[in-house]
Amino acid sequence: MEMKNEAQATIGDYLWNGSGEPDPEIQRLEGVLGQFRHDRPAPVFPELVPSRRRMRWIPVFAAAAAAAVVVVTFLIAHEKKSAPVAVAGWSVSGVAGAPRVGNKTVGVNAGAGRLGVGQVLETDQQSRARLQAEQIGQIDVEPGTRLRLLSMGTGLKRIALDRGTIDAFIWSPPGEFVVDTPSAMTVDLGCAYTLQVDDAGDGVVRTSLGWVGFKLNGHESFIPAGAACKTRPKTGPGTPYFEDASPKFRNALTRFDFEDNTPQQRADDLAIVLAEARTHDALTLWHLLARVEDGQRVIVYDRLAKLAPPPAGVTKAGILRLDQPMLDLWWNQLGFDDISIWRHWEHAWAGTSAAALGK
Amino acid sequence: MASMSGDRVDLIAASLRHQSEPASEEAMLVEAAREGDRAAFGRLYDRYARMVHGILLARVPVRDVDDLVQDVFVMALRRLSTLRDTRSFGAWLAAIARNLANDHYRRLAPEDQLTEEASDTDNKADGENDAAAVLEVVRSLPDAYRETLILRLVEGMTGPEIAARTGLTHGSVRVNLHRGMQLLRAKLSPNPETEP
């Protein structure tokens, strides 16, 4: 496991600055694409006219210069006042029907509009829209959706999805783009995902590329590509699962997360989940370690250890007491992604945005 | 330890060299260029030509890139007096390059936008065809990824160098490289099951 992590790190270093173990595919691409590299010497540029000529201060010109400064300053100030003010937000374009920003319709062929902070975008059952922000990403807004832009700027970029469906493709750094829903906060840690919220506030996220974090009231779920995770108001994120898991597995998991009312029901459904789990479902079992009662943790540990043996440095005793570094070490062994990305950004939030988020 | 190729050594050396470059030196070059020092502007060209070339290559036909590189620098030279913060020369130059590329692309006939590289490849050797095909795949990625990947894979710039030249944060460049490579690997993979 350590060797695997080390390999991942060195491959990352090679892409970053050419150090570490070379990645053969990157080397091949460098070789193939190198023929397009810039190789021309500097051309002869035209003579420059210096922008500021050095001049002697002749007293007779001083008053005139001072007057000119006053006039220019006034003109600049006036010009600044009348110049259009850039508004932070996403560009909005209509894809179908008649999406609305506030009371204003965004026509399909009318060019891009703007969704500013505090504004609401709504699509009816016939409408679709696309949001784009160069430094953040692109969001396709499906019919029957209502979303609000909460913040932009250099820190956290937040929108609230009240209901409906969005397909997000995000390229801002991990952890910077957040979608609030009535039942969880969705944190982009990867590339592409679909988020649905129904009228009751129930939600589900499906990740198609990279991975996504779901968070509410201290509950965290990490959803890698190919996986999904449901959320419910008050309860928060459920346990993530791969959508190709057996229906028996998925139904038992949903009951365990949101419906079971008695310890016996939970025990029964947990037993089904453990029995139905495949190697790939280590994703689900890893999350369950922190969600089951203390007395049940050992059976989850045993099953997970059978499907994906813990790496060196991870002990049964450590996992049973929910030792975070050991849990993280085991997660990294599962091959979904390096959890340090999440920990890093979680730490960054703790200092900068948790209060603002009110979570 | 495996021996390193000359290109790799250059790449690492460039990374280390770049980290130690004083930012003020660049500001002095910009200031000198403003005063009419053509040698200073030539040094800025040497520093930034690959960045400009890469930004253009991500957006316009290959055959037009070299001419546009020169256009970008001539335009920058003429507008240098309007640059308020000499420390942001790189980001400012990158913006000029992107704008010029977008203008150029809009002026192209629709058939040129869609078919220029494809028709060019018909008359090339296999290696060149392969390169053109890979470049097309890179250029099909979202803006942020294709630009950063071209700067890294075509122009041979390091991540720190890309960040310093373009004005992007290290985090943004790192994530663009990482996610861009993920997408690129997926698109180049003959087996869809290996896609991330």
C-alpha cells in the first residue's frame, strides 16, 4: 500500500515538475507533442516610443502641469463613475424553453445573461439552461430546477440547489465549489457529477468523474466515480454505494441509512449489506465503520478486512476505536483517491468558511 | 536510480531556476521595456514566448500560431504603457493572447474551424498524423485543462513555471494538470472500461 501511494505521489511529481518516477504515458505524449513546441527566436520588434519622457522641470510649466493633473484626475474619476461595473457571477445561457433569472427570461438564442450573487435561476418542465464561469466550471441545469447563487470571489464558490437537477463539471481547485442542498452540502473534489433534489429535500449525487464529498452535521461521505449517495433532510448524507451493487444490497443500505427504527432492523439490514458486499463495495463498508454501533463495528471490520485487507500500520484495535489516520490509511489502500485532498480542504474550510456556512 | 534524459534534467532545472527567480527582476524588465529598451522586451519575449505559443496553440489552427505569437507581442509592446501593475505582466500577456486567439477564431470561416487540422493530416507522415491526432484530443478538453496541458506537454513548462507565468495559483495549475491528464488518458484509452 505504501509503495502504491509512493508511486502515485511520484507520478504526480513527474507531471508537476518532471521530478520523481517518470510516467511512461506522459513521456510518450511529451515526445509526440514536442514537435509543436515553440522554437522561433525573438523577432525584430518595432521601435518603442517611451511611455514617459523624462523632462526637466521648468518652473513656467509647473502650473500648467498641475492644472492638467487636476483636469485629468477629474476626467478619470468621471470616467470611472460612468464605466460599467463588473458583476461577479456565472454567465447563463438558455438551452431550451425559457429559463428565468429572477423575472427575466433567458432566451435560447438571446446570448448569455448573468446570474449574480443573490439571484435565482429557475427552469420549468420545458426549460434547460447552462451556467458557465471560466475559473470554476460549467453546470447544466435540467428542467424543473431552482437554484440560487450564494457567493463567488476568490474563496468558496457556493450555490444552493433548492430542487431539481444539475450536471456539474468543475475545474476550480478541489474544495472550492460547494452546492448546498436542503439535506447536505456537496463539495467538489473531482470533476463531474449529477445532483438531484426533490421537493421534499431528499437528494442524490452521482459522480461520473473524480470524486465528490457530501457533508452535513459531521457526517461525511466520499463518492468516487461510478458511485452514488443519497441524502435526507436532518439525517444528512447516507452511505455511498456503487450503482452496480445488487438491488438487495442497495435496498438494505437505504433502509439502514434512513428507515430502520429499531436496533434489530438495523442489525438485520447490516447483515444483508455485509453478506452481499463484493470487493468493490469496500467503499460502502469503509463508510459503515464509522456509522454502525460500537458493538457492530467488529463485524464490519472483519468483512472489510476479508474484501480489502488493511495495509501495514492499520490495526483492528485502531479501527475499532475509529483512529482517523488509520481509517485514512485504509481508505487510500482502496484505490479510490487520496483522502489527504479531502483532509487538506476540510482543514482549510475549518479556518475560513465553516462559520460562513453555518454548518 | 534510473538515469534521466536531457529533457527531464532541463525540466527539473527550469523548475528549480524558476523558483529562485526574483519577481522584481521581471518588474524591472517590464519597466525598462516601457522606457523603450528593446533588449529588455526581447528578454520578456524569451521568457514568455512559450506561454503565448501554448495559449494560442490551444485555440487556433497550428499554421496560424507563429504569426499570432508575434502579433501578441507587438500588441503587448504597444499597450505596455497601459499595464498598471508590472508584476502582473504574465497574466496580462496571457489575457491578450486569449483575446487575440478568440478574435482570430471568430474570423475563421466555419469550415476552417472544423476541418483545418483534419485536412492537414492527410498529407503528413504517420508520426505527424499521430501528433496532430493527439493534439486534437487535447484541444477537445475544456479550456482550462487544454491550455495547462499544452503548456506542460508541448511547451515543456513545469507546473510552478506555468503558475508564475500565467498568474494562476499553484493549486489551480496542479488541479488543471491532474484533472486534464485524467480526462486525456480517458479519451486516449482504447478501452472505455479504463476510463476514470
